[in-house]
Amino acid sequence: MTAVRVYSKNPPRCMNAPTKAAAITRFHQPLAKVDIKTSESGGALYNVNIPCCANNSMNFSRPLAGRKHLDITGIAKDRTIVETLRNETSPKREHPAQPERKMPTYFLTGANRGIGLEFVRQLAVNGNNKIIAAVRSKENDYSELEALASNGNVHIIECDVSSTDSISSLSFRVAEILSKTGDSLNYLFNIAGINATSSDTSLSLDPASLQRHMDINVLGPAKIVETLRQYLARGAVVMNMTSGLASLTIAKDMTKCCTYSISKAAQNMLTLHQARDLKKQAIVICMDPGWVKTRMGGKGAFVEPEVSIKGMLEVIEGLKKEDTGKFYRFDGSQCQW
């Protein structure tokens, strides 16, 4: 069925003066509706209904005869002008093709196992996601990650976050992947980290261990963001994987893993500085994944990796510009500094 607008300069005489004046004023407003139907004999008919007043209207039908524009002046006493908006003979309006939405691109470290591997696993399910998964060395076992890369949307590269030389060469590796499609990085996740001397206390700190923790847990994320900043899309999200043990508030009641917690507290401070330095370009947060059942989590861990990563991705997807510099937990709650 095709709708046609009917316009009138001279409304039907049965209209009273105020109504007629209003109708004349509304010359370019539809005063009637025309429906075009196919008759039983196969011919097209247009049916016109012109409201004259509350209890009166004019109805008539005439053959369409394939015309696009109908002039029923003379049929209706009010010299009606009819404009066909659509009919079977009119060409369909072509809408301009919408540009394809580029795939979101993720970069993350520590992708070969634990939390990093689970991030890749969940992200790779969506074929629209492009994941650049960094591992410390391809000489180590990363067969599970390779299996995920078979989908074609996971790119595996080397990056040793403890080595500034390795991080410096990261720019070339990432640029090589991004240049193929002209994409930018929408998400940057600093996940790689260590907790190598978990039994130490403030009375048994090992200088070499503290230095190594600071290099990997603090300096590494700092230099990665510095190196990849040029590839960040406007509004990108940078997430630094931290820990509840980094909270000074929590440490008032519970101290554990002294070297690790010191390095993660420093990483939280790094996050605040990055949030300020990148405020016009990116949203920067730190995230506590919970005590996750991974090799690093060890005994006592109770949060399933699937649950933790699913929760973190939901938090990240809901971030707004004003959330930059915040300290989140995987369940969406905010941690105390």
C-alpha cells in the first residue's frame, strides 16, 4: 500500500470559517490520505478520504493508471493537489553505505598463562576483536595461546617487561601489526607481573628481589605506556593490573607479601600519574583481579579466572572519562587507596 499526501488551497465548503482559515493557512500540511491498492482486475485504485468537518468527509476511488503524481483537481470541488510519496513504480531510495566499524584492538602483556591467557581466551571469542598478545619469550611454552591464535584475530609477539631494550623494540612490532589495517590501540592492559618472594617481611627484604619487582611491576608498565602512547586511540583505556595488597588502607589491618605489595603500591601511584599525564588521550585505571586461582595465586585462592576476567571486562566496558585514575576491583566496586 502506498501513502499519498493531498493538499488543498480551497477547503470544502462545508467547513466553517475558522476551520477553513486554518486549512488555508496549513496549505503545505497534509489534509487527506490517499491509499493505492490493487483491484481485483489487477488495476491500481487510489482511495481518497478528505475530512471536511466533524461529521462529513469526501470519499472516491479512481484508477491510478501507473502515474506517479496524481492531480485530482476537478474531481474534488476544492482543487486538490496530490503528491505521491511512494508507489510501486517509484525507484527505491538508495541509502549511502555506512562505513564499517573498525575492530577494537587490545594489547596486553603476560598473555601466555594465568590471567593474561584468560583475557585472550575471552576476547578471542568475538571475531571483531583484534588482540596483540605479548609473551616474555617464544622459547617458553605458549601452546595454549597459539591454539587461540588459530582464529586469526590473535597476534603473538615477544616483550620482556623486565628489559627496557625489549620494550623499546615493542614499538616496531606493534606498528607492523597496526599498519596492515590502520588501526590504533583501544585497550592497553599491563598484566605481566611477579610475586617471587611472597614469604618476606619488612624485616627480611632482599635488595635484589625488591629491585626486580620494581623493574617488572612498576618500570615495565611505565615504559610500555610511554612506548605505545603514540598508537593509543583517543579515549583508549589503559589498565594496570594491581592487587588489593597494594591498598594502604588494607595494610593497616593485614600485611602480606611485603616486596610484592610495595611494588604494587608504587604501581598504583604510577597509575595516578599516568591518568594525569594522559588525561586528554586515555582513561587510566588500576584493577584488582581478586585472589585468582592461578599459579601465581597459589594456595588459598578462591576466585575462578573466568569469573575475574569476565568481571574486569564488564568494568572496563563501562568506563567513562571521569573514571580515570580510579582503583577498581573485578566486581566493579572501588578499592580504597
